[in-house]
Amino acid sequence: MAVEPRPLNAEQLAFVAHVQAVAVKHRRWIGEHEELRALLQASVGPKGDPELVSYTDPRLQAELQTHRDVALWQGSDRRFRLISLQSPKSVAAAVIHAENDPGPDTCRFCLINEARTPLELEMVKDGAGSPINNVKVHPRCRLAWRRVERIAMQNPAFAKSRTPQR
Ligand SMILES: [Zn+2]
């Protein structure tokens, strides 16, 4: 079992649910600290604390990523990224998502453009561990992207298109 000296308490977990709700509502969001506070303030209400847990608190980020299918982090440009990691609801939606090529400066999963901060993205690797040209994701979107591809593979035509032709 992981050792966590001070796990999030019930009040903090209730706040985490607000962060999750904002992520699900916006699906992907990028912006400044104050903008994120404003989004959370709208969710928690005028009397609530929009930053009951610091957005950079590793416990918050771990709870979101592990139990809520949400990624939250501050990038190298100091802007925050808040992303819902939920899988597509259907195979058809997954195929559309997987076939969408937003270009090399954009995360394949969440579609946030990182042209100004390319180090936020990493190359996606194929089954053999080789990087796939121009397919990049945020490290925190990597597993969600794999899920999209796995769901899309249930579509025979898509699966065939991804099988190397010999
Ligand atoms: Zn992403």
C-alpha cells in the first residue's frame, strides 16, 4: 500500500469532485492560474474556496489521475492543463478520435496545441517501441490515448488500416 502521510480528507475530496466536474464539462482546458480559480469558483459557488487544495498538490493530481480520469498539471509555460481522460462512448467515436490528425504540435488525445511549448508532448511509440512519426501526446494523456486506439481496434476496417501491409 502506498504511504501517504496526510491523505485528502472528506472536504478536500468533495473539492476534488468539483475539479473533476469542471474537467468533464470542458473536456480539455488550458489557461492561467486565475482563470482556473474562476472556473472552480463557479463550480463551488460564491462561498466555496476555489483552491481548497493547491492545484499543484501531488495528492490532488494523483487522486484526479488515478481515481477520476482527469489530468491536471502546470506546464513549463506556467499555464494549467485540465483534461478529462474519459474514453469515447462508442467504437465509432473512438475511430473518429483515433483517425483525427491534428498535426505534430498537438496532443492526439486532448487536442491541446503545444506549438509554443513542444516539450510538453512526447512521441507515441508502436508495439515494438519505435516512435510513430508526428504522433504525439502529453505524457499524462498517453494511457487515455492507448485506450482510444484499443477501442477503435474493435472496428475491423480501422484495425485493418493499422495492420502493417506486407
Ligand atoms: Zn493531451
